[in-house]
Amino acid sequence: MNNNRDCGRKLEIYCSNCCIAGHASTECKMPITSIGIIAFKYVKDGDIKYLMIRRRHTFGFMEFIKCKFLYNKQYLLNIVSEMTVEEKNKILNNSYENISREIWGRFQNINNYDPNCVKFNELRSGVNIAGEVVTTQSLINETNTSWCEPEWGFPKGKRDNLEKDISAAIREFYEETGVPRQNINMIHNIAPIEEVFIGSNFKSYKTKYFLAHLSDEPDITFKSEEVGALSWRNYEETLDLIRDYNYEKKTILTNVNKLLTTNNFIYQM
């Protein structure tokens, strides 16, 4: 993807994360930003249901496979604690090559060397962190979580280069749910709602959510590379599906539900 834009005679670097020229997104100091849509529909008796998606893999599992900070025990504990029981078994018993093929459909390496694979295997054997030998097994033993499925949330993703927020939201929504643009009725008399939080990898994140009413039912059997399941849930069910440590997302949902039950909105077809 080209993150440069032609400004007259000068080719200027443009950041797709903060939408400011002068630096690349990899150098951006602002929170890592995603754009999403909280989609809803009205059912009998005026009840509201929200379209939820379940990730195919947990954030912690994907972060672990990237092996970015091998010698930070708290970071490792954070991401392992987010994994499902099945994912913990995979990082303990499966090879990096097999896990990589399961996620991406291939094992990428350069001249038979993959630094992530090397770090993955080092951790399984044991690494010294501040005088303590830490292994994949010891990390699993030290966490007390037993999630049965990956996180549930709302469709979201990052902007493409020079892409407007609302265009990014609609594109990502289609890619993750299969719902075409003509069935997405954007609410345009309310500003996007922002969720800001610090992730388990100690990085700052921000998600901007638009609200939209769906005029047609999505295909609940739709699958994408990143999404494992779709489901319509009422407010209480949606709140229960969101993991307890995602309290910012719970707050967002509570505020959205109050807005939808106490206000009238204008749909943009």
C-alpha cells in the first residue's frame, strides 16, 4: 500500500492512522485507530438487537504468534490469559509451522528462517527473564482463565490510505459480515462514538464507531478470514458476551442503548 501522496512537486508521506501528513503510520504516536459500525435492528415490542461478531482467534493468541516482546513476562501473561483453552493447548503442543498454516494458510519464511518461529520455540524451551526461567507451560500454569471462545465485539478495521472514516467503516463492515452497502442505513445526526483503551500489549488503541440500522438480515453463516461467527443479540445478551475486562466496550454499548431507546434518528440510505 502506498502511503505517499503527490503534493505538487513534493511527494509527502501520509499517515493512514491519524490522517496527518509528515510521517508513516508505523511512526505514528497517536492511538492505533480502527473504524467500525455498531449495527442494530428493531424487533417486536420495540426491543433492539445488535449484530455481534466473534473473532476467529483471540487477540492474545495472534499477539503470541507474532512474538514481539519475548522478554516481558507481564506482557506474555496478559496475552496468554486472553486465549481460549484450545489456543493454550495449541501453543503448547503444536508447531509454529502448523499454527501459521492454520491462521494464514501458509508458513512464511525467508531462506528457511522466521524470527517469530525462532522466538516461539525459544519460549517453549525456556527463556531467562530477570533471573526466572519462563516457558510456555509456566505461563499457562500461571494464568487462571478458561475462555471457551474468542472475544465478541463489533465489526471494525483500519483505514486504507486516504480513506474517509465512514467509507472505511462500511467497507470493513461488508468484509466482516457480508452485508452490502445498500442494506446499511447510517445514522448521520450523531457523531461517531469513540472507545479508547490500553491493550494487553500495553499499546494505546482507539475505535470510532458509527451507528447503523440494517434494513435486511445478514447471512449469519457468512465467514471471513478474521470472523468466526455472527449473531444478533439483545442488550443484556450483548453485554454478557463482552468480556469483563473490556469495560470500555461495555460502557460504549450501554451509552448506545440509552441513545437508541430515548431518541429518534435520521437514517442515511
